[in-house]
Amino acid sequence: MIDSQKFIQRWLPFWTVLRRELSRFWGIKRQTILGPLLETYLYISIFGAALGSRIDELEGFRYIIFIIPGLLMMSFAINTFSNNSSSLLQQKIQRAIDDQLSSPVSNLELLMAFALGGLIRASVIVIIAFSTAKILIGDLPLEHFGLTILSFFLIGFFFAMAGVLVGLRAEKFDDLMLYQTFILQPLIFLGGVFYSASLLPDTFETLTRFNPVYYMINTLRYSMLGSSDVNPFLSLIVIACAGLILFGVNYRLFTKGYKLRA
């Protein structure tokens, strides 16, 4: 039988850090939740109405349905990444991270609390966005529910670790915007959110296949629509391995106190 008191004592430090992360983004939910939801709604409305009326079908699906997996993945990835990177950088600037480093929280617990905070925030946004899309569109398929959850988890874990890594390396908020504006967003928009790579000329189709986000979008598209340009299971293995590599790098940096200790 599990000793409840020991169990609470064991996980209390981790829960304390995680609760701080949840309170941080929930306290400004108009910015962290309502803003991204409005952005997703506008994408659905504008692209669905403007392009959907001109493009009848794409890969056998209505255009608006075809782009929904990519829109959800884009919102999920950006919010997971931005939450973790900005939260960590903010604590570094305010030196609030010093209290956590000197507390009973282990490096592993601290790293996982940051990662889980971003995942929870992005998951809330995606659940509401999916529900909104289903209300607006009506017939929104979800072919492989279990695979959809697994895809979101592995993709989220990768971007959570990427956000932590950028937050560790960054020294000011301009550094975060540099990564998000010039690296993350171009990779997402050029990864096939609004189009199929098969429509591109051969040269650009080949370049698209070097974009890692392309495989994430298509894996999620397969799990929801049942159709994809890539092998979704092989993509999940690659995404999981990439996430674990980033986790290993972050854990080593946390252990060394890289840009955390003054």
C-alpha cells in the first residue's frame, strides 16, 4: 500500500512548480488562450471562405477540412514553444529561477514542470479550437483517435523541449522573437498547412520534404483524415527520437546551470 504522506512529500516540489506555470498562463488567459483561439478562428473563416470557395477539393477532402489538422498543429506547436521559452526567460530575467534552483526540486522535475506547463496550455487551446471548428464546419472527421492523441503528445513534447532550449539560450525577449519569427513560423507555413506538397513543382516539393514540420503536419493529418503523403508511424518514431535528444540536451544544460546561475 502506498504511503500517501510520503507520496505527497515526494511530488510536492514538482507540483508546486507546475502549479506556478499553470497559474502564470491562466492569470492572463485573454492573452494566452483567447488570443490564439481568435487567430485560429480567423484562419478557418478567411481561408475556408476565400480559398474554400475556389478550391473544391484537395487530396479528396473539402479544402477547409484538409487544412484543419495543419491549423491545429500550428497553434499547438507555437503555443507550446512560446509558453516554455517565455516563461523560462522571464524567470531568468527576474532571477526567480534562483529560488527554484536552490529549492528541493530536482533538475529533472524542474525541466518536466516547464515542459508540462506548455503542453497543458496548448492542449486547452487545441481542444477548444477543435470543438469550435467542429461547430463551424460540422462534418470534421477523426479517423484514428488514439493516434491523434499520440501525435499531439509527441509533437508537443518536441516543441516543449525546443522552447525550453531556446529559453535557456535567450538573454532577452528579442531573441525569442527571432527564433519564432524567422525559424519556427516559416517552417510551419512552408510545411504544408494550407497546401499539399504534391501541388508544388518538383524542386520545391523536394525542398519541402527536408522540412521536419512537414512530417508532423502529415502525421496529424493522417490520424484525423486517414490520408497522408508520408508514413505516419515512421514519422512518429523520428519525432519521438528528436524530442528525446532535445530532452537529453536540456537536462544536461539544467544540470550544468547553463545561463541559469548568475
